[in-house]
Amino acid sequence: MRTFAFIDASNLFYGGEKSLGWKIDYQKFFEYLEDKYEVSTTFYFGGVETHNFKHNYLETETVAIPELEKYLFNLIRNEGKTLNEADLLLLGRHLQRVRFYHKLSTFGYKLFLKPVKLYEQEDGTTKRKANCDVDMAFHMMKEKDNFERAVVLSGDGDFLPVLKYLKSIGKEVIILGRGPRTAKEIKQFAGANFRDFEYLRELLKMV
């Protein structure tokens, strides 16, 4: 059965290791999806800090990671001495994140990355966000004729309409989500096809 996986990174891994409580080995994760569900293509949707890197979202579906890595490296090298310690550390962390994405691509993940944007909240503070829900739903619909089964790694209730549609046209849908962060309606929709990501700790944690 031809199977595609769709990963909503912002939902599944919100809060990173601190939220999850353990560090994921993404190569093991990729291989697990291949072995357990015979996944042939794994789509990964997430956000990336770009620091004014020129990215034309009208022309390309994803931020170019090799070019962004080079841009951030040169930014640190050329402007590092003029930045305060906090900003320099933040920039360094964002460069490490870009290198992490580069590693994911070498494992075989098909990346769709959006620039993180700043949103001003009512209390005057700002929030960083890269909402990829629409992108992931679009690609689930775009690829629907290329798979018989979808493994969806998200617990976001906003995906329910597209998941219901896929099921209505004969696609098998498996939800792999974090129990406490999975919407009730998604669990009800999936029924026996819901798998709790938390139970994969011993299989997928970084040693």
C-alpha cells in the first residue's frame, strides 16, 4: 500500500525537547516510518528563522536551506562583533537549527519550510510563528492521487475537514500524535487508527 507521511512539526514537537521530555533521533524516526508503515515519502512542514534572508515565497515553496545556512554564517562572521551577546547567541542557535534541517534533508525528509514571522499581540508583546497548516493541508490534497494511506503526524483539529475528505474517497488515515496535545475530534475521527507518539520514546529517543 503506497503510503505518504505528513509531519506538522509545530504541532507535534511544540516546545521541543523541554515539552517532549526526550530528544528525538530523526534518522530513527524516518526509518521507523519506513519500517512500520512502509512510508515512501515523508513531508516535513515547519518554520525557520531567516533574519531578513531574501526568500521569494511566490517563486519557491520552501526556504532554500543551503543558501540560508551560508547567509547566517556570513552574518555572524561579518556582523558578530557589532551584536550584543544575547543577539549573537540567538543567531547562533538559529544557524544550528538550519543545520538541523539540512541534516533532515540528508536523511530523506522532504522539507517545506516557511519564514518565522513576528506578530504583535494585544498586550504589546510579540510572538514568533510560522503557521504551516494550510501548506500541509494543500499538499495532502495535491498528493491524494499518489497514495492509498496517509500517516498524519499532528493533533491539530484544523486538519479534520481534509482528513474526513481523504477518508471519504477511500484513503486510509493513521494519526500519530501526542496524546495530551491531540484535539478530541481528531482522536474521535481516527478511532483505532490513532497512535500516541509518546509511546515511541524507547524506539526513537536519541542515545
